[in-house]
Amino acid sequence: MSYVWQTHLRDEVSFDPVYHQNPRTEIASFINDPPGVVLDIGCGGGATGKLIKEKFPGTRVIGIESNPYAGSTRGSIWMTFSARASKTSISPSM
């Protein structure tokens, strides 16, 4: 048996909006006070970061996503780094 996330982590996997744009409301519910910065590792398409920014508009969200297809869909709401952990350099996209 494989988990859903295991089928969406490879570089060659295309964008799946059901998975990559699904906000993790349970994670956002743990944040009660406005955070200054949120680092979202495995941000997908940025839905959870967007949810946090809607809840706390002054928050800066930085996302890291290894799937280039998912990372490119986050829009202009925040900064995303699309890179594999094994690489030594990453280039920010804004």
C-alpha cells in the first residue's frame, strides 16, 4: 500500500490540484497568534500558506516545494523555493 503523498513527491509527477491545492486547515488551526514568518516545507501549490496569510495578513510565508509543477502554481502571494534537498544551491522565485 502507498500513501497519497508518496505518489506526488517525484519530480516527474505533474500538478494535481486535488492534492497540491488542498489547504491543511488543521495546521492553520494551531496558529492562534499572528506569526511574523512561516516556513512551509512541502508547500505544494501554496494553499496552506494562502490560508495562513488570509488569517494573518501581515505574515510572511516562505514555501519550499520539490515538485516544480506544484511550486509554480503558488501565485504571487509569497516566495517559493523549488529545489531538491540534494542540490547545493537554490534560486528563489518571487
